[in-house]
Amino acid sequence: MSYQRIACLSTEAVPAVLGDQLHEIKSADILSPGPGAITEGLAQLERLVLQWAHDDATQT
């Protein structure tokens, strides 16, 4: 994954970088008009949030 967009930030300022928690969702899946943002983008976001919650629960 390319980190070009956050290259100007210090890694200390971005906990997601330190925790290797950067994920990409294609802009076509979340920014397109119509139901595509819901059917494609929301499903991807749900998977990421569920994975994050699962990882967080197993670490505590």
C-alpha cells in the first residue's frame, strides 16, 4: 500500500500507521452516486470495523 497521502505527517501523529491499520476502500465503491456506495462501500466498511473490533477484543 502506498502511504503517499500521509507522507507529510509524522508517524507519531497517526496511530493507524504505527498499528499497521491503514486500509483502502476504492473511491468508486464509496463515492459513486446511487446504491453502489451502500451495497459495495458499506459492506467493506463493515468488514473493517468487525475485524478491528475482533482484534481489539482479543488483545484485551
